[in-house]
Amino acid sequence: MMTEQAQVDFKIERLPKSLQSTFRELYTNGNGHTDYLRPNKIYHGDARDLLPQIEPNSIALSVWSPPYFVGKEYEAYLSFEDWQDLLATVIRLHFPIIQPGGFLVINIADILCFRDPDMPRIQAEAVNKKRSPVTREDVLQAMTEYPTYNRYQLAKLLGCSEQTIDRRLHGNNIRGGKYEPQTRVKVVGGLIEAWGMEAGFYLYDRRIWVKDAAWENSRWASLSYRSVDEFEYLYFFWKPGITKYNRERLSPEEWSEWGSRGVWQFPSVRANDDHEAKYPLELPLRTIRLLTDPEETVLDCFIGSGTTAIAAIQTGRQYIGIELEEKYVTLSNTRIKSGTQTTYIAEPEMEPYADQSSRT
């Protein structure tokens, strides 16, 4: 709940009228719980069940990276509709628990291979990948000279396979398989913005994290004009209230190098050997140092391998972690014990790397 001083300083009357009743109810009645989740612990369970058990107005910053809907093992049970409902619900449940003037930061990427059954088949002619020199014109000329030949006879005549005859005639070099839905890019920023605004937040800022170019996972690169995956987004949502602006949180050099910059550049995690998708320590470290003060509480409701908790501890903040998979709760606790024995060290310079799976 808000302190007495905060209630004096924060003027609900200055909010849009549509939000005033929501804030008054929230600050007067809370959320009905009395046994709140305690800081500095990782909780096992669904974020949708546990977020309402966090004390209202107690979280200075929630920073997390949700499932990206890219086919990872831990999200295999989700349909696209399920995925949308999960994120929209989790964002909505954050509004009561973020303190006035606090932030919700979501790290996410666009869905690069979004299956769309309504998308026309991509007719791809891979010019430098042709195994047979036979052209469409060659096939048409042979058909003119031998009008009774079927494609098997034409193939024997031209010294190629019958599949080549079919491809040259019908242009059915379809990327992704003849019977698989085509894929396209699905931009998620609009969805995230809409869910945040519907919850009562305002999109305060957005930044781009430039990571390592993921060549290994861009096998289409030689068969299309698509780019390799090498960046993700951070969406900064603000809850109305008094926001402390403290230039002493960072050094002048840090403000110049990244604090005031819209593009953050640092490497991905070098090996996802214990979790499918970890994000580097630098991501929550920067966000926590930029937006919070020591002793404040940081939340990660998809805490995965515990990186956000480690960043919070190393910067003198409290943390609350929520994780659906019990094995990752164990992993988080193990990493917290070993990873907090060292202090913050800046990330090394970026090097070419192949892994695109970089989250919590």
C-alpha cells in the first residue's frame, strides 16, 4: 500500500477522470489479500494466480521476458490465442501492484516465422541453388515437339527428374514444404501497447536491444531476402504517479553511453545449456539501475533461470520471482546462490554468435 506521505504527494485528482475511481478503490481497499508474497524469494506457480497475491503499490519495477511464441518447449502448450490471453492477463494484473510512478518493462521480439494459413504460397526460384540446368522454356519446347509425352517421358528426354518438370511448369518450389502453412513476420509491438493501455499503463519509452546476429537460426537466408535475427525490443510502461528522476543513478559516462540512448548493444547469453532462453545479466542490470533505487522491489513473473533476481541482489534491490516450471525454480535458486557472490561487471565487447534464444 502507499505510504501516508505518498498519499499526500500523489494527487489522484490530476489523473484522467476514467482512472480516478480505479486509483481510489485500489488505494483504499487493496486487493483483499493479507498474506502477501514476501520479497527475496522465487515462487512456483502460474503468474496469473500469484500476481494478485503481491501487495498493492509495492513493486517499483517489473522487468520480464514472456514466452515469444516461437515453439520453445516451455510454451508448446500455447495456441496463438492462448499466448495472447496469457500476456494480456499478466499485464492487466500488474496495474494494482506497480507503485504509482513505477514501471513495467517487457522484453520481447517480433514473431519472425508466424504461421499464416491464409498467406499465398511463396513461389521461390532459387537461381543459384538449381540442381538441374533445365529451364521452363526447355520443357515447353519439348512439349511442343512431343505433345503426347507425359512428365516422366519428358524428364527422361531432358535428363532430369519428373519433379523438375513439375516445378518448371507450375512454379511450385514452395518454401517451407508443399503442405505446410506459409510463414511471415508478426509484429507484436501493437499488441503489447494495446494490452498495456487497456490495463491503465502508458507507453513511456521503447528501446532496442541489439544482440548477436543469429545466423544459425536463419537458414532461410540463402533462399530469401529475409534478414537474420539480431535485435529485440524493451517496452517501458509507466503507471501514473510521482516518478523520481535521479541523475545520480548512473555516471555521466553511463548516461552518455546507454542511459539516454534508444539502442542498447550487448551480447546474448553465450550458452543456453540449462534453460532454453536466457537473457544476459546486462539487460535487467541496466533497467534496474536506470529506473529504481536501492531497497526497492523488482519483480520478474517469468523468472526462468533467475537472472533478474541476480541483477536485483547485485544492485542492492529486493526481488520477487515467479516461475511456472518447478525445475526452473530450482535452477533459479541455484544460480542465485552462486551468481550473487560476484559484483556487477560490464559485459565484454560483442562478437559474432549464432544463438538467438536470449531471454530470462
